[in-house]
Amino acid sequence: MDTKAFKRSLHHSDNYFRQGFGHGEAVADQMEIAYNSSLIQEIRDRAYSLTRGDVTIKLAAAFGFCWGVERAVAMAYETRQHFPHQQIWITNEIIHNPGVNEQLRRMQVAFIEVKQGEKDFSVVGQGDVVILPAFGASVQEMQLLNDKGCTIVDTTCPWVSKVWNTVEKHKKKDHTSIIHGKYNHEETVATSSFAGKYLIVLNLEQARYVANYILQGGDRQEFLNRFSRAYSPGFDPDIDLERIGIANQTTMLKGETEQIGKLFEHTMLQKYGPQVLNDHFLSFNTICDATQERQDAMFKLVEEPLDVMVVIGGYNSSNTTHLQEIAVERRIPSFHVDSPDCLGPGNQIRHKPLHGEPTITHNWLPDGVITVGVTSGASTPDRAVEAIIEGIFAIKALRATP
């Protein structure tokens, strides 16, 4: 399939929208009420620090809603306002935040169900309105919806679209796209659908395995077994790794993406030499600015003396998980929560340990004077951060009461 031609055709369709519908002012007022926080603004104004009683909150200098997320949510709100009586669907969570997605459900936006591992598009009828989330949607999903005659509202983050353009360039030059990401993440599924040949690597360890295979060869079947479900149909590591290009899921750790890019550049340089390197290796900067800013702010925050770190965001949010990784690597007691409901009763917290299942920890806030670091993923509104900070203050105030 010529994905570039399809995209071009879709973008010129009268049933396809990538901008709002002129209700921006009304939607901005709704989002101000639903998601913004005067307390968070106060903490920003106080150099990202606030003390009450025994607790000092240290807020990361960059956190929460990014521009792409805010744009996607605003477009979803505008869609409901512009089509007040039509059936509206969304192909996935608009963003990885349970509160925001629940609000859309209250606005009568229906979510496509997943049945036996596949999305059930049979419920979508001709003329229905379908929102594509901030992570994007696969080209196959777009084609299906277009063929059904749906009105498509595309809220895909422009940074994600930039990655799609990158893998299109790889395909044009017959390079295999090596994508740093999670093979079953919505964004990576969408990105790989625009690629020609592709291989998805989760981390630097997997990238090193691939680099060694490029240089030394190895057991082909073992390679294919190791990356099962993470490569394009018909992929052959003995042929398809001769020319490669680098891309990434935008929410991965910036530093690791850069390391992977440098590793493969050095690998191809070693194998083919500097004179023909450009024939075998392509690299474009596809690291999202917002992801980078939040990770940089987190690295700076964990250098301060912290007794506890709280990371706020959906449990299935990749960028939030990577913020949690940074705290865990510094051995700071760290708690990843997805909503204000995770606090209490008493001094207990429901949270998700890194790479673990949600659990409950009792007496998680230490006695005495403490400093708590707080950050949130790019899909978390300030109002949720405010509620959790107020909850921390309340727990400590009750424990201090004789």
C-alpha cells in the first residue's frame, strides 16, 4: 500500500479534519474549569516549592499536560460541541489519563471495544464521527474508517506525525526502520504501519543484540523468536539489516534513544566504512520536545534531597513510567499513582511499582519534617496534581494532630 498517497488523499477529503471547528474559546473555558489549578500556579510562582507544616513539596519545573495532549483533548471537546447529536467514537483512549477519558465518556463519546485482541469496528456506522487519539491510529484503521464513510477527526500529535514522515523516508530509500519503542503500544503500532520493513527494539540491551548480529551474524531463527511480533511480515535479519534508519516512540527515554542511534551509527560505520555510511544508515531527530523537557526536569529534581517521590499519570502511560524509572534509579522511595483516589484512607497509598502490579503501601509518608518531590506525565492535568498535593498535606496534618 502506498501509505503516503493514501494520507495525501485522506487529508484532502471533506470528511477529514485535523483542526478545531471554531469553538476554541468555549472549549478553553471548559478546560480551564476542568483541568487547571490555582494551587499549581501558586507553586510555580514560588519557584516550584511550597511548604505547609512538616511538608515541603518540590515540583518538577516541567510536568503535566504537553501542547500535543492539550490540543488533542481540546479537539475532542470541540468535536462534541460541533456534532451535538451525532454518534461519536474514539479508536482508543484520547490520552493515557483515566480522569480525562472518563470525562469524554460522560460527554457521550464512545470508545471502540477490543475483543479477542482486536478492535471491533463493526459498531461504527456510515456517517458516524470517529476521533483518532493523540497517539495516532494505524493506516489500516484510517483506511477502514474512510471506506465506511465516517467523519474522521485526527488529533494525532504533530510529533508523532513527524516520526511517521521519518519512517516514510526510510521506506523510500529501502531502509529498514529500527523503532525504539514498545511493539504493542498504540503509537508504535501506528508508526510501524507507515513503515516498509521495520524492527522494534525495546531498549539498549535489545539494540546491542541486533548490532552484534549485524557485525557477527548469528542464529536467524533465534533472532526471529526473540523479536516475535516486533518486526514486519517477511522480515529477514540476514538481508534487511544491511540498510537501516532510526525512529522512536516519542515517549521513550530520550537518553536511551540517543544511545541506540549512536550504537547503530557506529555499527554501520564499522561494517561498511565512512565512505558509504550514508547508503546504509539514516537518522533524523524524532525525540519529542515535551518528553525531553519533562525528563530533563525530573533529572534535575532528583538531584535535590527528597524523602519521597510521587509520579502522577496513567499506569499505561509510557512517558510517566520513564519518569518513574529516573527516581527508581536514584533509589528514592517512589510512588506512581494514576489518580487522587490512590491516597488514603489514613497514611496509605495505592500505587504501581516499576514493572510491577498495583499494590497498597501503608505508612508511606515518613514522620517528621519531609520533602516530597512531585511530577506528572504529559497526560496529567494540573487539577489532578493539585488534588494529590492537597492529599499529602492532609495526611501529614492529621498525623501531626495530637
